[in-house]
Amino acid sequence: MGSASLATQPSPAALLSSLPARGRRRLRLCSAPRDSRNRTGKLRVTIKAAQSGVNNVSVETLPDSEASVTGAAYGFRGATTSLTNEILTSSKKITLVRHGLSTWNAESRVQGSSNLSVLTETGAKQAEKCRDALANMKFDVCFSSPISRAKSTAEIIWKGKEEPLVFLDSLKEAHLFFLEGMTNADAKKEYPELYTRWREDPSNFKVNGIYPVRKLWGTAREAWKEILLTPGENMLVVTHKSILRALLCTALGLPPERFRSIDVNNGGMCVFTVNKRGEAMLQALNMTAHMYSDHTYQF
């Protein structure tokens, strides 16, 4: 993978900004001729700036054939963050699925980590649509939350497959304490300040000294490690909306304050490519075409 190699010299952008106006006008970018490529196929680009006092600042990039699976930009250090902090045996593709419609979804109740909300008939049909939409895909393993609504969804999608179905506690939904089971209308009426904080400032939502959303970020990182360090190259993950948001945000380097910046529908799918360094690139967000047609995926 390529890397920016500027050990003791300023970057081209810094160099340009440091020049006086006349020097910037006289700046010219020169690329080396074809025969100046080195033996590894790297192309050396040299920036020469008049009146700058600094010459021959080089930036080397790897040819496309050696670029990271997450895209050429990921060849530069610091462009993204590893989800594993260790090298993987292979690149991976992760498909994330939100469970089908549950009883408490239908009744507009706060679900959280409760196991009392179960898959509805509509939710079961949504799970079947997910299964049919992924019929052309070969997965090495399916990971699921053990909580009923997600577990049932995973079992429907995975029915008849010989590959393992693994239940992870790190894929459980956020624990929302005494709000769980309450309708949203009642929670807003009985605990107006707390409910408003949960809806409008979730990263600072606190119950009994615990910040559920902030805690969810740590849980999501644990889940990513468990998933990515498992042998296989194509993984399916079935879980809940809040932990899905945390999985998406941690992969993209977004903090808990961005919790509500991403949404995933019941039965919606998201896809990540993860390179050997554990760096993730989002390829699809909340795909739902299969919910309204006989659409099948191949990615």
C-alpha cells in the first residue's frame, strides 16, 4: 500500500501556502518521465518552487495493482483507523442487516436490550425477503445478537445453511433501563427531560451514572474485533438499530455525538469492505430495494 513519504520535508500543500504570492504564481508541478520510475513501479513526482528555498519534495504512490482494497486513498497513513489493531489474514466483506419489524416497533415502544419484543408476522416476511435477496451470496459465517427479534431474523435468513450461526453478546442492543417497554409518548410525558436528552443529545443521555450510547461505542469495537478476527472473507451480521449505528460510526471514525446522523430501516442492509489492516470503507448504506421488490444482490 502506498504511503506519503515526507519524513523531514514539508508537504506540497504546506510548501505552497508558505510561498509569497509571486512564488505561488511561479510554482510548477513536474512529473518524472516514464523511464524515471523505480524498480517497484512507484512514480516519483517532484515539485520545484521558485524563491522557496526548498526543492525536490517527493511524493510516491503505489500503482493501482498494489493499492489497498478500500481504495487508493487508504494507502496514506492516518487516512483511517484500524478496527483490529492487528493484521488480518485476508481482506473481508461485512454485510450488516437490521432485524425485521418487531412487536414493540409496531407499538412505538422503547426497546433497548429487552427480550420481550419479538418478530411480528410482517417482520418474519421481511427476514424472508432478506434471505431471498442474498440467495446469490456465499457467506462463511453469520453473526447475530442473541436477543429474540434479531435471533429470529438471523435464523430465518440462515435456514438450511451448513455454515455456523454465531450469537455474540457484543451485538446486543443498548440497555435503556426503565424506559424499556414504555411507549415513546408515555416516556416523553413521564420523563420529559430524560427522554428529550435521549432523542436530541443521545451521547449525553445518562441513567444511574451510565451513558448507554457512549458505552455502545466500546461494545461496537468489541464486536468488530470478534467479527474480523474470525476466519473467513464474507460475513453476515444481524443486529439492532442502535448497535448498528455504533458499528457504522466506529468503522467511519465518527464519535457518539453523531449517533443520530445514520439510520437503518427494518431489514435494511449495509456493506463494508475491510482491508488486511482492519481499515473499513462503507460501500452501501441502508439498502432496502429488496423490501419492495424481488431484487437480489451480488456484491
